[in-house]
Amino acid sequence: MADQETERVIVGQYVCLPNPCTTEPCLPGMAYAVECEGQAYFLTLGGRWSPENRAWSGWVPVEGDQLKVAGRVTQSVDRRGARYATIEARSVTLVA
């Protein structure tokens, strides 16, 4: 359940992490995120995260890349009570 949304720009490292538990029973999987200041933001498009590495404006990031992501951040709580964040990406760029 979402409890807070804000527009933000985050800069952090591109990673692939275990996805939050959002179903009953919990379905294991991985999803791409950007880690910034100890917080992981799962990248979403159309409200969905993906276990597939996707292209952004014609280029595909590599795990470990530093990315700048602008979009709507939503703070939520999964089925186990753990907090997690998503960012509905409006733009994703590589930080040189």
C-alpha cells in the first residue's frame, strides 16, 4: 500500500535486488533499482518494475553505473511490513 508520493531526482548506483513481497504468497524475483544514500529505489514504468534490464533513450545501463533518475517516488510497505520505495522514471541518464 502506497503512503507517500513525491517528485524527486536521485543519483545513485544501478543494481539488481530481490523484489519486495507484494503478493500472498510472496513470489521470489529480482528487479532493477538505484541505490542512493542507503535507500534502494525500484525503477518502474507504468507502475511495474522489471527483472529485465531495459533500454532508456536508446542505451542500456550496466550494473554499477551511476544514474540520475527523475520521477515520482512512492514509499510503500510490503506484505511482510517492510518499507520499500519505487521511482516511476520520467528520465534516466548516465552520470559521467
